[in-house]
Amino acid sequence: MGLDYASISFEGIPFWGIAAGVVGLLVAVYFVFSVLKENAGNKKMQEISKAIQEGAMAYLNRQYRTLIPFVVVIFAALLLMKAGTAGPDGSMAEAWSGARWLLGFQTAISFLVGAVLSAVAGYVGMSITTRANCRTTEAARTSLNKALGISFRGGAVMGLAVAALGLLGVAGLFIIFGDAETINSFAFGASAIALFARVGGGIYTKAADVGADLVGKVEAGIPEDDPRNPAVIADNVGDNVGDTAGMGADLFESYAATAIAGMLIGYTIFQDHWQGAGLFIMIGVAGLLSSIVSCFLVRTGEKANPQMALNKGLWGTNILTALASLGLVFWMLPPDGQVVPGSDLVLTPVRVFIAVLCGLAVNILIGLITEHFTSNKRGPTQSIVKASETGAATNIITGLSVGLKSTALPVLTICAATFGAYQAAGIYGIAIAAMAMLSTAGIIVAIDSFGPVADNAGGIAEMAELEPEVRKTTDKLDAVGNTTAAVAKGFAIGSAAITALALFHAFATLSGLESIDILMPKTIIGVFIGAALPFLFCAFCMQAVSRAAFKMIGEVRRQFREITGLMEGKAKPDYAACVDISTRAAIREMIIPGLLAVGTPIAVGFLLGKMALAGMLAGGTVAGFLMAIFMANSGGAWDNAKKYIEEGNLGGKGTDTHAAAVIGDTVGDPCKDTAGPSLNALIKVMGTISLILAPFLFF
């Protein structure tokens, strides 16, 4: 007897999302206890780890306190905007009525939940990664596999928390309010916090990194993570606030925005809240559960390459998600397909599954492309290494060319995936491809957050003056972490581009736009403003790093000059002064880029209208995507070129070649860790805030 599709009820689908989210959090808690039970090392190691932890949490506390007034203002604005709008028939008869106040309250609450859950994900991840670092160092004294396991489980807490909280938030609000349009402000709340987390965290980490490298390595000639360097604690704190909290918030917002945009598109096609939204939630469930299973596959031998162990987790997640999605589309979609209103396209299970594969293929291809352009074993980065022999100028010129070249293949990949998904299942296919890609966020963030733990572990080994073999073990993990960080950035950028496409169509649906007339002056104006915005945004971010690094360099030089016995190791540097410089700079400097990102779409929408805003979204998405790829890959290549030389090649540390590579790396640092990643958040803030504005744009 075959399955009677007509008898299937999809009303319980969101509860599957809730259940999977709870399972994800429970596994994250299990990983927390499995990490904390490990030996934290000797007293000195624990003191260093505690200093990093306290610095990271103090920064997060100040960042979120600073954002409270911003969140309150947006909450009130959403409440009043929705309450005072016209009713469904376009009249003002319902404005300020009880029904409109309820809608305003629901929209504002959704925004608040998105902001709070994004902040919670950051707290959870930071809390455990800053505790896992010294335990990884201690494990590295005896076993590479054990050190890998601890550092990866520490990162997995962040990864699973991001995916689980995203799924819980979307599914929970959908159950409570029953409408995807009402809860689209959840994505805006997540986007707003992610934007400030990315910008602030990037400024913090690169101010410390540039100061520590230029004065410590180049001027003083001391090793990286040397305890005599006053900026070393701030540098290690920065690894966590930038790569852990920043990346987690970035992908949390992508997850939320993609799911909600897809649900909006699904409803317009299926005319059924539960079925139209259900597949997006269930693909999220499949990705989260696949990530959990794959986390237990990450293990390695003592002489094996840790990269292979992490690849098993990544490939395992993609394969399991694909298999689960195959079953889901045949279960949830009509056997004969669903006709898309106003077209001849029929959404069959096979067509939708092809769209899923397009999204998962982007995961793999973007990762391979990023690795090609940033790995120090490949030609592009080796060209930077060679150029370093003739000085910093040729190093920087070559690095710029590598970054510019690296934009072409990711663009072609996104174009191919978009075309394939659209040909298979129309705009619904693009949304499904985006959701399939983001459903693997749990393992991606886990692999990315593993990097700062391994990096901190090496720093602790250096500062605690442990035996050289320990640093060799942690360096193996750190080298892998550099590659995984670059791959994760590529994933985040690619997901931002596909998410933006889904958000773009959702905006067009809500605002009543059937097409964009590129010949209209307002559209062209919007395109130019959107294209210019990423450049101006990056300028503020880079300038912020420069100003903060200037103060950091001055402070490190002052301490080397004025603290008697510091260079001889007889006196202790004032680490707190450098931590304070990074913290103050990050909090102060993140405001202007954040307001620019939020304010520009509002100004364009209300002053020039919805056609101009649509043009702005198009221009901003294309320019932002290209800039993000260029900056992330050039910065990653510069970094790995420096590390290749530090391994002893071309004379190793202390040579003119090394000094040139360090200068190139300091140029690349704010590109790959501040401005570049922040563009992901910029692209998605433009999209999510446009969804909020869509009902209010009448011309």
C-alpha cells in the first residue's frame, strides 16, 4: 500500500525543529563537561588561560552593554511602526487598534529574541573555548589526537549552539506566532548583533595582532607569543572575540535569515504555512543532526595529518545531510509535484533535491577554492613567499594580485549553483540551496572555532615555557586551524551571497515588486549607492584598526623602553594596558560602521522608494561579495606566506625576507579578520532590514 500524501499533516513539523534544537544543546553540554574534566595543566598555564578568559568575557560584556540602547530603540521603533500601519485592505481604520498593537508586539519580540539568542551563542562559545585552550596545551604534552579532540570539542560547543539556537528560535517563534512574515524581524535582530560582533571583534583582534607582530617580531626580534610582549594576552583574547564570537554570530544570522526568507517564499508557492515552511525547518534538522554525528568522526593518529580528521567531519556532514534531504523531499512534497503559481514550473521531489545538491556543492567548492588560494603549499601563496625575498613592496603587490584573482572562481561557483537551483526549482530552489548550505553551519563553526583554541594553546605553551615538543604539537594543530579558518570565511561569504538572493526575492514579494527596471534613474542611483557602501564601510573598519594599532604599538614600545628588565625576562609586562586599548578601541570604533549599515537602507528606502532600495540591494550584494572574497583570501595568503617562512624556509625568522612577510601579514590582518568578514554581516543587514521596511514603502 502506497503513502496517501493527502492524509499527511505537516502541522507538527516545527516541533521537530524544537526537538532537534534541544538535542543539539544537550550534545553541546556533553562536550562542555567532556572538555572541563580534562587536566588544565600547571598553575602558570591556568593563570594565562584565566587572563585570556577574563579579557574575552570582559570585552563581550562591554560590547553587549553598549548595544542595549540600540536594541531598545529598534524594539520600540518596530512596535510603533507595525502598530501604526494600515490594515490588510490598505486603509488606516485598523491602525493603532488592538490587532495592530499585537502585531507590533510580535514583530518587536521576534527582533529581541533574535538579538538575545545571537548574544547567548557568543557567550556560550567564548566561555568554553577560553577554557579549552590550556587543556589542549596540557594534552599536547602527551598526545596529538587528545589535543585535537579537546580543541575540536571546545569549538563544537560553539558550532552546535549556533545551529541549535537558530533552529529553536525560528521554529519556536513560528509555533507561537504562526506566520513567517511576522517573525522576519528575528533575522534582523540576529543580523544587527552579528554586525557589531564582527566589526568590534575584528577591530579588537587586529589592533592587538598588528601591535604584537610589528613591535615584537620585527623591531624586538622576539618569537610570537613571547611572554615579554605586552600585547600577547590581548592578541590571544582577540583570536576568540574575532574568530569565535564573530564567526558564530555571523553564521547564526545567515541561518536565521535564510530559513525565514525561504519560509516566506515557500508560503507564496504552497499557500500553506506548515507545508511551505516545513521543508526549510526539516533541512535544518537534518543538517544539525548530521553535524552532531560527524563531530564524533573527528579523530586522528599520532603521526597522521589532523586536517584529514577535520575533513572527515566536514564531508560526513555534507553526505549525511544530502541523504536525509533526499528522504525529506519525497516525504514532504506531492509525488506529482506542486505547480508554482503564475508559471508552468512544477516542483517535483527530484527537482527540489537537485537544488539541495547545488547548495551542498557550494560548500565543497568554495572550500577547495579558498584552500587553493590561501594554502602555503599551493602556487598563489608560494608566489607571495617568493616575492618576499625582494622586500615588503613586492610582497604586498603580489598579495593584492592573488586576492584579486581569487574572486573569479567563487563568483562562477555561485553563478553555477544559482543557475542550477533556479533551473531545477525556480526561486524556491535558490532558497532551498541556501538552506541546505547553511544547514551544515554546526560543523563549519565547530571547525572554525577549533582554530583559536589551538592557537591559544600554542601561545600558552610559549608563555608557560613548556618543552619545545609541546609547541611543535600545537603548531601542527594551529597550521590546520589557519586553513580551516580561511575555508570557514569562504563558507561564510558564499552563504552570505546565496542568503542575499533569497532575501532579495522575499523583499520583492513583500514590497510588491515584480521586476526591477534598470533604466529608471532611481534604480541606477540605488545600484551605485549599494556598490559604494561596502567600500565606505571597509574604509571605516580599516581606519579603525589603524588607529587602534597606532595606540597599541606606542604602548608596546613604551613598555619595552620604560620597564626595566622586561627584555631580559626579569620583569613582567603590563598586559592589562594593552587589553584595555583593544577593548576601548573596538567598542568606540564599531559604532559608525554599524550605524552606516543600518541607516543607509532606511534612508534610501524612505527617500527614494522601493525600486531604489532594490537597486541598492543588488549593487551592495555584488560589490560586498567581491570585496569580501578579495580581502579574505589576500589576507589568508599573506598570513600563510609568513608562516611558511617561519617554518625555516628561505632563511626563516629574523631575516629580511621574514620581515617583509610580517609586514605583508599585518596589512592582510585587518583585511581577512575585520573588514572582509564584516561585509558578510553588512550584506545580510541590508537584506533583513529591507524585509522590515517592505510594507512601508509605497512608491
